Amino acid sequence: MASFPVLVLNSGSSSIKFCIYDAGDGQRDKLFEGAVDGIGTDLGKFWMKDRDGKKIVDETPSLPNRAVAFSLVSDALHSGKFPAPAAIGHRTVCGGPGISENQIITPELVDEIESYAALAPLHTPIAVYIMRQALKLFPGVPNFAVLDTYFHRTMSELVKAMPIPAEFVAMGVRRYGYHGISYESIIHQLQPDVPQKLIVAHLGNGASITAIRDGKCVDTSMGLTPTGGIISGTRTGDIDPGVVLFMLNKIAETGVSAKQAADKLETLVSKKSGLLGVSELSNDMRDLRDAIKDGNAKARLAVDKFVWTLQKWIGGFVAELGGLDMLVFTGGIGENDIASRAEICTGLEALGIKLDAAHNNVRGEATISAEDSLVTVRVIPPAEDLMIVNHVMRLLTEQPAPAKLEAQIA
Ligand code: AMP
């Protein structure tokens, strides 16, 4: 069987996740995975697991910056212990208005993605750094950008448009939507029986929810940036623009420059708000659940706000879809927080959603609706890495690939 190793690089604001799949002859065999986490701290983590889930690297390095973090990944990949990648897929949160298709990465494309870093400020700076490093460190290996916005390209103009002056629309200000690779992976896993009217809630540290008709995105909660939509770990979600202006004016009163004020505001709405801001405790659902057990009222309010926002979005999406066949929970909270799923679904009986408490008492993949629920409710973990590999393999067959590679690609 021909081997065709595809490296997947997925960077967050303080982490780099990576894995290699063998995608030769149509197989999708994950050979290993790893991550460097805690970039910007002295207490970083660097781990790798083999295909059986056995830890083969487990270190706690100091990670002062992304260069040190990526050098650990690169050194491991060049150590000779692992197959050299024949192609590389980069999770790319947003490419800006001109880049709506997944595609091969050129230096010019990286420059363009970087010029729209303001649309995904937590993700794009580290992603473009890694793209440039990968182009340099793996010469001759094709690199591909796989976009989180790609799945949402089917939203109508009505849904994409922002009610703002045209001059800003011309600058690319519109609703893009995020977590698209996760949503695509849910559709992929539901095939061939993709329900006609589907809502998927991706509830992780970043959280969003998407309405899907016949496998295509109709609407999603996140907008121009991943800060919009529902309240999540450290992000506000949608709020009255007057709140942002109020905060900006308060910051401006401290005499800082316009750029410093904008950066401070960005930090407030993206890193200090959401579950963390309301609870004044943590952005982590596990901490909040523990605190609720101890009677912490702010933690309770934060989680109630999260649940309430989701219920409102689900109700709106059911109206938009004209009904609902299936609701899917995914992401760290969606897969693991039994209480959040129960709280979100309680009160949605009028929409045909009814959970079975015993079926819901699980972590990981399951059908959790009651027998007599009109809507099927499921938990399905996302498979984002696999989706990225699938896109890379599709693009390689569509793009002129080097002849020696063509023979190996199924
Ligand atoms: P993600 O960004 O998808 O990794 O999800 C991170 C979120 O999932 C955090 O808020 C975690 O608290 C939450 N989470 C992970 N495991 C659990 C669990 N066992 N119970 C409740 N929440 C969890």
C-alpha cells in the first residue's frame, strides 16, 4: 500500500496542534498527533502520542514565544523518527473577503491572509507565522490553507450583509462565520443520512451554532469575527454596539493612543468577557460547574447566560429553517458537559426537542433524545483533522501536482 503522509497544523492563540495521517491509497490512518500548549509561559506542555494513543513525548518546556514553540514541532518532524510530510494542511480561520476557497499556499496568499488578521486576531498572526515557517522548512512540499469560513460560503447575501455604511462593506466587513471545519466534519459523519433541517452547536472554549439545510450552511452565530454570536469562554458574543463605544470612551479617558485603546478593547471583548467576565472566575466549564455546586451565584449566572443565549439562537434557527429534524452537540462542552445539554434542551419541548436523561448521561458520541422526541438530538465529536486531510487530498487531485505524487494519491 503506497504511503502518503499528510501533516495537519492547527494553531490557536497559545497552542500548536499537529498530526500526520497516512492518506495513501484512499486510507485515512492517523500515525501520530501532538501539541505544544502554553505559548508565552514558562509552564508549557509538549506532548506526542502514537497511533495507539501511547505518549511518546511528554515534556514541560519553557515556551516564551511561538518561534520556540514551533521549533519543537519542527525538530520532532525532522528527527527522522516520523515519515516526512508529502503535503501539509493548515487550519486557517479566516482569509478575508478575497479568499473563500481552500487553496494552495503561496507567499502572496500568506501576505493577503495576514492583511486581514484583524478578522481573527487570536488565530491569524500565529497561523501566518507557521505557514511561512512550513514553506521554508519543508521545501517542495505543497501547503494548503483550509478555511473555517469555507463551510459558510453558502449563506445568502441577506445573511452575510451587515447593516453598516457601504464604505465599510467595501473593506470586507460582513458576516463570515467560523468553526466551519468542525461543521463540515459533522456533515461528513452523518453521511449518507444528512437530515434536511439540522442545527449543530459547536460548544468549546469558543462557541458557535449553525443552521444547515440539505447539508449546506444557511446561517451561523459568529459574524465578522469569532467574537460575535453566542457568549463563549472569554468572548462577549453579540452585544449592543453601544457597550463597545462606552468601553472605548472609558479607555480613551485614560489618555492612551487610538491604537492602544483599540488593543485594550480587543482584549476586553475577546479575552476577558464571556463566561470568564460574568463569573469573574474561569472560562472553563468544569470550574464553573464545580463552583455552582459550591453555591457560586456568579458562576451560575455565567452558565445561565450561556444556556439562555443558545436557546434563543436555536429558536431563531428553527424559525429560519421552517422546522428541525436533528440537533447535534459537539466541541468540549457539547461532548462532555451533560448538564449544559440538559439545561439547553429544557424548555425547548415546544420545538419538538425532548432529551432522555439516561441517554444524555454520557460523554462522547450518542443519541440523547427521548424515543418520542420529534427532533433527534445527538452528540458527535468533531473530526477537524480528518476534514483538513480530505480537503488536502481533494485539492491535490484538482491542482497540478508533481508527477511522482500523482501516482501515490488515491
Ligand atoms: P474545546 O475548546 O472544544 O477543547 O472545549 C473546551 C471546553 O470544554 C472548556 O470549557 C472545558 O471546560 C469543556 N470541557 C472539557 N471537558 C469537560 C468535561 N468533562 N465536563 C465539562 N466541560 C468540559
